[in-house]
Amino acid sequence: SCLIPRIKSTKAEVRLISAFDGESYEQIQGKLLVYFEKDSQSLDLGVNDTVVLKGWISQISEPKNPNEFNYKRYMGFHQITHQVYVSSKNWCLVGSGIGFFRWIKDVQHSVLAILADKGLDGDELAIVSALLVGYKHYLSADQVNAFASAGAMHVLAVSGLHVGIVYLILSRLFKPFHRFRNGKIVTGFTILVMLWIYAGITGFSPSVTRATTMFSFVIGAQLMQRNTDIFNTLATSAMLLLVINPFLIVEVGFQLSYLAVIGIVVLQPRIYDLWQPNNWLLDKIWAITAVSIAAQTATFPLGLLYFHQFPTYFLVSNLIVIPAATIILPIGILLVSVHWIPLISNVIGFTLERIVHWLNLIIGKIQELPYSLVSGVDITIFETYFIYMIIVTS
């Protein structure tokens, strides 16, 4: 599966094919959690790659502290009960993956090469890589902590916001073709395919898959000239994803993604109607604030349960990161599209680097504010349900 870089290792879920019992190889079926020693070779692994590894397999341990997230139970839902750590000298690649997954990995690496070639490096390259194609390997622990403390981590994790921006870009780009015969049908299918390719490039995370599935239903309804209802679209997309993979229901990203959308749909209009500014700029600021409050209200109980922390200045950071993301993502796509034109692409690359530099700087300043992150909050599942009951009945 997709790799998750850690401080000293690279985590991956692998499917077992065979095992050596000391005398002979036996075919087996199952899944194993593998921690590869972090190096360039492990970070370059991709979906459907075949490896041979040697290591001591152990059971995933029970939580050691009260109210701690039960990782063993969580992995059990994914049919994984054992784990192993392997050093660089105790594994080797014996077969590269082929097909669609290998192709999208090559596309992702090509995009990263273009970004690096156009002057992005260090923190700026790390942020754009994560935001544009979901490649988080360049992110440092300090960057992750800064964005998490500022309540802006959702920008670094490609989500529905990013898919929505890509959808709007594609819709505007292909709109002139609607005037041709069957133009709407052709452009609709084209946008649909491109959205799923983008979802693949960014790693098919639960939030991206949810958003792409929802937009697929919206596009399908438009092609059939049917009206869509957001709640029906949400429910249908969730049902479809759970039919394909029932274990998604225990994915934190899946839960937070749907809760955030439900919060925005249900709460944002009510919050926005509390104040209607006459000034255009204030109205836009208030609209973003209303979205932030709605999404945070719907997700903070689950955030406390899983992560035991709450970003105090999420309203301030979202006023910055949401507009920044709507600027950075189109500029990044434009840079990749015209990278073969030196003068233009160099100017775009410099502009992108400056915007991301200032974004990173501002997020760092927000993190340094007093009490930017309330941590160490432990709540039980019952208390989580109780908080949601209060929110629903309010």
C-alpha cells in the first residue's frame, strides 16, 4: 500500500505471498505491518512492488496508557495483527509493480522533479509536494507540528478542498467545449477520468476518494440532467465506498472527512446567517470563518478522542491557508503544464516559491503564539458520543 514516512522508518502494509520456515518456502495469505529502515530505497517503494525481507515478526502491542488510542484493535479491523521492523540490509526489491499504480507513481515523481527543477527546495518543496500531489516524504517533523498546532494540517493532507479546486479548474477549462455537439457529455467524462487520475496520483486517501466519488455522482447527475441533493450524494458515496471496502468505516480520515462535510452543509448556513456584512471583503472573510467553525464543530470531538489536542487559533490559520491553497494549487498545476517553456515556468516557479515561503512563515508565527495548542485532553468514546449529542440537540 502507500508508504507513510516516519522519523526513522517507512511504514507500509504488505500482503504476504510466501514465508520461509527454516527449511522451505510455503505459500501463505495475510497482511503484515512492516517498518522499513528509512532511506532512499524504502521511500521509493510503490504499490504492487514485490520485496523479500528478513526479520522477527511480533504481535502489535496493546495500549500502555489509559484512554490511549487502541492501535492494535484499529489494525485488527484491517486484518493485521503482526508487525516487523527490517533494516536496510535485510530486505531487497525483487519485482516492480506494473499497470496503473506504477504509472501514477511515475507521474508523481515527474511532478516532483519539475518542482525541484523550477527552484523549489527545502520547506517550500515539501509543502507544495504535499499539497499538489500528496507526497509527504519531504515534510519535516517541525513542519508537521507547526501546521498541526495552527490547525492547518488539512491543507497538507490532500482532501476535498483540493479535489474541489481541481474540479473548478477543469470545469472552467472545458466550458467552451459545451457549445459543440455532445460537448457536455465528452467534457463530463473527461473531467471524471481526470479527477480519478488525480485521486490516484495523490494516493487514494479516504478524504480524496470521498470527494472524488461525490463529484462523480454530481457529474453523472449533470450528464443525465438530474438535480442532486447533497445528503443523498453523501450517503450514496459513503455506501459505495463501504461496499468496496467495509474497513473504511474505522479509518480516521474517512470519519473526519464525512463529519467535516456534514458539518459544513448543516451548520455553515446557520452560522453565516448570524451576521451579513455589507463589505465584500468582510463577507468573504466571514464566509471562510463560518466554514471553519462548522467543520471544526463537527470534527473536534473525534479529534480529541484520537489525537487528544485542539488547535486554539484554527480560525486565524484557516483565514490564511484556505485562500493560500486556492492560489497555490492552480499555480502549481500551471507550472507543471508549462514547465517546458523556460521563461514563463521560471517566473511561475519563483512566484509559487515566494507564496509558499510566506505561508510557511506565517504558520510558524501562529504556532509560536501562547497556548496555540491545547494538548493532553483525554476523553472516552462515551464522552465523545455525549459531546455529539449536545451538538446535535443545540
